[in-house]
Amino acid sequence: MIFELEGEPQRVVKAGETFWEPGGDVIHYQDGNNLQDAETKFVVTMFCAPGKPMLEVVPAEELEERRERRAPRPS
């Protein structure tokens, strides 16, 4: 699976490996299948403070303002 968080280069998470995301002000940019011949599946467990939204969609304007925090893309 391809995985990318703000401030870190995208990386491949291999079968059986674990990954996590810190809470707070960090954007999760992508996760996706990097395999041509197999389906990628993963399980997510999320924790959240009572009364707070579990997930917030970041507006396009804020993504643009924060683009310098994103790691360079592979060419």
C-alpha cells in the first residue's frame, strides 16, 4: 500500500507491516494500492475525543497554503 502523511515522503507499507497516523494537525494525503496483480486491504481503528468529529476534510485553499509541507513527489 502506498501511504503518505504531511511532512513525510510517500512510502510503501508491505503486507504484515503496521502504520499509524498522529492525531492533531497532520494531513493524510494518500493511501492506495501499489500492486498491479492483487487487491490491497487494510483495517483502520480510529480513536476520537467524545463530541469531536472523527474526520475533517481539508478545504482546497488550506491544502494550497500547506503545500510546502508536502514531501517532494517521486518522478
